Amino acid sequence: MIKPILKQFETLREQGRKAFAVLIDPDDVRLDEFPLLLQRAEKEQVDYFFIGGSLITQFHMGDIIALIRQHTRIPVVLFLGSNMHVHPAADAVLFLSLISGRNPEYLIGQQVVAAPMLKKSGLEVLPTGYLLIDAGRQTTASYISNTTPIPNDKPAVAACTAMAGEMLGLRLTYLDAGSGALKAITPEMIAAVRQSVETPIIVGGGIDSAQKARTALEAGADVVVVGNGIERNPDLLPEIAATVRHYNAQYA
């Protein structure tokens, strides 16, 4: 029985421990090769799999989750870009409200449509304030959502946005530079958000080295999320896993 995911995140925050999530884009998965990644993730003690993306054209979510169950004990969290991507075989779902944008469709519209499905699915729902941060170029997330990311040199804007999300009752804060980001979110922005909210903070996008992961952790991220970087460099997975373990051994 997997402990409730939200409680896991909150415990990380309370204890000062950090976690590592691998983001899986279903469009990029080759099912014949996927078990190799899963075995490596299990060996390196990856904490979570986030599955999803802003645009999914190859919908084999069920097959992907089944393979994860077969080869690992790692919890599966859906990272929904659309209410069409809900799958009941996962453990939890990041119920994202795009609070950095002004498009009502992704602030509340998609959520209204998804709510009945999620209620019936049995998935643990994780209310999450989602902030898109400028990554140096337009990403799929900003294009699909038709929203303008927060400029990466405006940490106060991100901090106030995250604060408002927390006041609205959102339980997690997700800072995302988007898939294929040219640059990671600055430590100044992460630190500003950390000082403004008590919620666990998830940070993803542009983390393509162990040092960038370390920088995000030291700035205040509770969970670092890496996807494209591992696709380009498989050795990044053990490097970041070791970085998280070392941080926890040193500071937690």
C-alpha cells in the first residue's frame, strides 16, 4: 500500500529531505527499451515517476504504467496536460491550476471537465499551483496553454503568484520551465518562492546536469523533475539520484 503522495511531499518538506522525479512523456517511450530505464530508476532509488505532457499523440499510458508496476515499486503520478489523459492505474494526479497565466481554460476550465472523471477514478488528487517560467524560448506548455510565462528575472512575481495559490488552498507549488527548456529556473526565483510559501515546491525544466539539480535543491526545491535531460543523456539519471541522496545524507 503506497502512502498518500501528498503526505509524502509534506513530510519531505517538514524533514528537510529532497526527492527526485523522472518525467516520462508517453510520446517518447519505446516500450521495448523502457524496462531498461525502469530497472535503472529502481536501482538508483528514484522517488517518483511523473507521466504526461502538454501534448500526447501516442496514448499508451496503460502499457507504460503496467511496465512501471512490473519492474519497480516507484509511485506513479499523472502530470496532466489535458483531462483526456486521466488513467486510473496511476497512484495520484497533479491537479494543476495554471495560476501564472490568465487563460481561464487552464486556470479552471479543464479542471471542471476533469473533476467527475477524477472523482470516479480513485486517484489521489493533488491540488497544485502550476507556474510556467520563461525558459529562453517558447515551449509546448506555453503554446498549448496560450499563456505568457513569468519572466525568469522577476522572482517577486513568481513569489506573489505562488503565495496567492497557497492562500487559495492549493497544496503544492510547481515551478516549470517546460519541456526542452534552454535554461533552468534561477535559484533566486526558487528561493523567493520558498520564502513566500509553506507548500512543498516542485521544480522542473532545464535541469540537464547534477549541478543544476543541486542548485535547485539548495535554493529551496523539495522535488526536482527531470525528463528531456535523461532522454539526451541516460547517465544523468544516476548522477542526479546520487546528488539527491548526498544532499539528504548531508543536510536532512
